[in-house]
Amino acid sequence: MAARVLVGVKRVIDYAVKIRVKPDNTGVVTDGVKHSMNPFCEIAVEEAVRLKEKKLVKEVVAVSCGPQQVQETIRTALAMGADRGIHVEVSGKDYDSLGPLQVSKILAALAKKEEASLIILGKQAIDDDCNQTGQMTAALLDWPQGTFASEVAVEGDKLKVIREVDGGLETIKINLPAVVTADLRLNTPRYATLPNIMKAKKKKITNVKPGDLGVDLTSRLEVLRVDEPPQRQAGVKVETVEDLVGKLKEAGRI
Amino acid sequence: TDANLQLYRPWASCQAPLRPTSSHTIAVEQSAPAGTGFPPLQTFTEEEAMMRDAVRKYAQERVAPLVSEMDENSSMADEVIKSLFELGLMGIEISTEYGGTGSSFFSSVLVIEELAKVDPSVAVLCDIQNTLINTLMSNLGTEEQKAKYLPRLATDMIGSFCLSEAGSGSDAFAMKTKAEKHKDYYIINGSKMWISSAEHAGVFLVLANADVSAGYRGITCFIVDRDTEGLEIGKKENKLGLRASSTCAVNFDNVKVHEKNILGKVGQGYKYAIGMLNGGRIGIAAQMLGLAQGCFDHAVPYTRQRMQFGKRIFDFQGLQHQIAYVATQLEAARLLTYNAARLKEAGRPFVKEACMSKYFAAEVATLTTSKCIEWMGGVGFTKDYPIEKYYRDCKIGTIYEGTSNIQLSTVAKLLDQEYNS
């Protein structure tokens, strides 16, 4: 029975917003753009809260790494039912270059500090689509991992996880403590009710610096350039099969 | 679009709209550091912003798919009623000790506005519950009454407010429904008309005259449970708009009500009604505002896509000027409404501003919806698009909870007093 669950929540550009690349091609426009909690992180929070409601875990702690604004994202997790939050302060250039490796180091350090026995994350973030943080965190902690989870069940001191894989569904059993990453069909996240939003005001968010956790934020990656996907070109209509073959040969496709 | 400048302050986060809206909102902690000046009217606390976003999401995902059907069938879906309660939207200002949300009047205003963007009928259900029923009960109820009704109003019971009759609308004090005193109970006889939410209400706040000789100073507010013998819900009106909100006659045939079910004091009912309607009209202003904005948000994208004569119809100056004009009216209506709400919260006089906001928002809703149909052309006229529903829904705004003429008369009266000194 896991006592404490850590849930990572990431603040990303809202899924419905039309993304625009910055004129200098160094990244996408984030200033003045609507941000929300990563949808897969919402699913992760929902799963953790459900485990608490089933009395399978005692406490749900929501964690986010970033500047002051991520506190909103933590508050949303609190409004969904998390008990308290941890804001790991990362800003400026460090935040721009923050990636799965640094975040997984932070989560691993926090898991040890908070004596968590379960970490639930979204399978990936919708801005970078990395799909690495869960896996790296498990590796750093030397914990088993159940990724792409579409179902999670506690069985004593083990977890049964049904994973969505290319060939279908794979069922595995892993020992606790473990890392689980949430896939789309794991659950449908609840709406934060208004009373819970009010209650979330009173829940505690502690601030922590990466240095306090002994984590080095230096990135091993450098983004060289960001471009928009090519504009979709108009197609060409052909009359006969011969024309089609001819055109394909012209375009060097066959 | 980001053609509008966003003010960036380190402790605040900027939220740009998902769809084009005429308002930009900045979430700010309630205690802004000194020397920052006065925040713009469209500044919300963190909870207010979170609530507004939560309701926006809920309305888009859970209410929007049902709107057309509810309008066709003149019926509010059970699922909508249930989810409104589940999310705590029906007890926004009710204290948490009674199972409510424990939030503020301004939060109610934001919630009503967001709901109205999707369905003004759902918004009016939420508005009446919060600004009329809950307010009356919370402010005037005895401990016993509050303990009995507030938890239910917050979690599963709809309330209706019975003031108007066939013969008394604007002239509310000319009501004929009587309450005859017998020892420790009253017998109510009469007929109320135009009662919203009557189909689903579990409790009715009924204004009846307990002392006809005293004229309007006999009007008293009674709490009447639905299952009381002699209370009969009449047929549902077949309305032009707000069809999903049930509007019925409610008949009282020798309805026996114990005197402990009087809300407040005997003969003070007229005062309570007026007092509470002052706040209620800010709620209606919010509803009309949301209605107009929701309609506008559907129409403008169309004008940006529809091509005629080789360009977008939005690119024609004639249309641009009309759209800009309507957007300006919307912004003015929003500021009037938000300011009236903040004045009320601050405990400052707000009646004049409340009247102005309701009157103006209703007029703006009429203008906006009418123009939006024109901008959409033929498709605006069909039921396949949501525009025509907004057009039908808006008309009641200039009529209920105090007609536009009544609002103007009230403003004039207050102006007269202002210039008296």
C-alpha cells in the first residue's frame, strides 16, 4: 500500500491554441498565450485522487517545475483533490532549456525526500512530446515502470498495469515503489468543482530550489532552430493512370 | 489576436482568449503591491479566474451538446440540472457550513456570464437560484430555516420566486394573492404567473398580502414546499426564447402555511423583494452579457471565413464598422456589469449602477444578436446555426426582472435625488 503519491504536472500551452513560431525561430510564442495543465497530467492527477478516494494511498502531492505561473497549475491539481503542492522554482534561461533529464532528476530527488512510493506522470507533454520523463525517473530511482497505462490496480504491494502498446494491450505486474505514466484512456479527469476550488486556496504549496535537491540544471541539448511545418500544397488532378505515373516520376517519387 | 497589448507583471499571469473575445483578463492576487495604481475592472482574484475557467470548460463540454435539443423540447435536461449542483454552481454564495461553495457575488456574476455564453436558459436557472433564492434565504432566514433549506438549495433542490401575477407585473404591489391569518398559520389563495423554474422547483418563495388593508405594507414572503396541499403548478408557457427554462403559472388553493415559514417579518415582503431584485438585476445583466458575447463569438469567425467578391466579408469596411461598434457596446456593457457587482461587494450604493447595467446589457444583447444574424446572412436565419437561438433568447432581457422602462425610471428617480442637494 503506497503511502504517498507524487504527481508531476506540467504547465503547457493550451491544446486548443493555434501555435505560432517566434520570428527569430528560436521557439514558439508563449507571451500572452493561454496555458493550462498538460492533458495527460490531468489524467495522472485524476488517477492519484481516485487511489486516495479508494483509500489505497494516504496523500497526493502535486509537483511542478517552472516560474511563478506554474503555481496556477498546482492549484488546479489541488482543486482536483491533491493534498498539497511543491513548486520547484526554475526560471529564465534554465526554464527555457528545462527538459526530461533535469525534471526526472528533480522528481527522483523529491521522491526520496518525500518518501513517496508511487510516482504518476502523464505519458508525455503536448508541447515537446518527449515521452521520456517517466522512464528516466524510474531509471534514476531504479524503480520499475508501468508506462502508457490504460488501467492501474493495486494488488498488495504490487501494481498491475495494463499498458497500451502497438500490438494491443499488455498486462504487467510491478513491485512498489514504482513509476506509472498515464495514457489517454486511463480515466476521464473530473471537473474542479467550485467548492474544491475554494478549498484549494487553503492547501499548502511549498517552494523548493533545484539546488536544494542537489540537481544540476545544465542542459545537454541546444535547440538550434524551430520552424513551422511546411504549408500544405495544393494537389494536382490527373485524368488517367498514365498521367499519374508520369507525374509521380516527374516528382521523383518513383 | 495579440494585436491587443497584454500587461505583464511578474506576479500575474496573462491569459489570452481561446476564441476571439472582447475581454482580456489578468489574474491578480487580491492584495496587489502598493503603488501599482488601480487595477482595471477586468481583474480577477485567482479563485474567480479558476472558477470562470472551470465553468467555461464545463459549459463547452457538458452543456453545449444539449442546447439545441433542450430548446426544441422546451425542457431542461436532468443531466444539466444534476451537474450544475455537482459542480457547486447552485450554491455559490452559500456558506460552506451549509454545504455551499462559500464564494462571492462577483463569482456568481462570472459563472452566470460563462453559462449564458453557451445557453442563457441554463444561466437563468443558475442566476435565480443564486441571486434571488439563496440571497433571500441567507439574509433573512432564521437559523432553523437556513439549516433546513440552504443545504438542499446548495446540493439538490431548485427554488422558485413567486411575485408576478396576471394582473401585476411592473406594478408588483398590486398583487391579489392573499394570505389570511388563522391563529398560527396562514391560508394562501391566488395565482402567480411567469414563474421560472417552477417545473423543477422543490421550494417556492411566495409573496402574498397578509394584510390587504395596509396595502403593499401587508406583502409578506412565505416559504412554501412543493408538496404542500393546494399548491398546483400550471401549464408551461410555450415561449419564443429561453425555452429550456420552464415558465409556469403557480396556483394556490387554500394552501396552509405555518407562520414559522414566513421569511423575515410580516408586511416587509415588498422591501425584501425590491432589495433582492437590485442584486438580481446585476445577475440578469451578466446573463445578457454572456448571451451577447456567445453570439458574437459565433458570428465573427464566420465573417472572417466567408468570402464574397474575392475577399472576406470581414474585410468590407461597412461590416468592420458594424462589428467594431457592437464590440464597443459589449465592452461597455461588461464594464457596467462588473462595476455594479464590485460596488455591491464593496458595500457601496449600487442601485443606480445595477439598473444601468441590466438595462444596457439587455439592449446590447438585442442589438448584438440582431446584427449577428445579418452578418451571417442566410445561414444566420436557419436553426442549423446557433445564432437564431440567441436572437430569440435575448428579447426577454428587456422585459423580466424589471422592464427597461422601469430601470430607466429608477435611474431617473435616483438622479433626481442626486441633484436635490
